[in-house]
Amino acid sequence: MFRKLGMAAGCAVFCAGCSTALPAFDHGPVQMDGVRVNADLVDLTQLKVYVNGEKVIDDGLSLPRGEGSFRGNYAGKPVLASCSTRHLMASGATSCVITVGSTSRSMLF
């Protein structure tokens, strides 16, 4: 009987996890080349990069690979983001290298 209750509870927790929305993963702020940089990965597909609070990149990663290279500009400085996803079992880890001017920073989502 306890075994059945444990299985039912496990299924309920698993199903509840499947029904929730994917979170937005926020990185930042970090200082790069004299500016403050934040990056968000929304629903594991949409990359948003902010420099000093101004959105400079808002673009989607390719599906199903989870890759992309993006360009933006802030105050005459180029802003670049290059992302890739390592798929591990049923999940993945997306890493992006974000460059502002001449400074690069790797972020893991």
C-alpha cells in the first residue's frame, strides 16, 4: 500500500513539473568594458541581452539545436553573442559568449 502511495505521489510531482512554464534564466549584471550587461534566456529559446538597461539583442536560438550568433550595438560599441546548447539526456545547458567592445564573458543558462 505504501508503495502505491509513493508511486502516486511521485507521478503527481512529475506531472506538476511538466505543467509549469519554463523559467527565464537571468544573468547579470556583470561589468564589461565599462558597462553593465545582463542576459536572459527565456523559455530556453529567446536570448535577450541588455547593456546599461537598454535591450541590444532580442533574438531566438535555432531549434532544435539551440544555437545562434547575434549582433547588436550600444553607444558605438559592437555587442556580439554566440550561443550553443549541449544536450544531456532530456535536458540541456546553453552557454553564450557575450562580447561588448573588446571584452568577452561566458554565461551558462
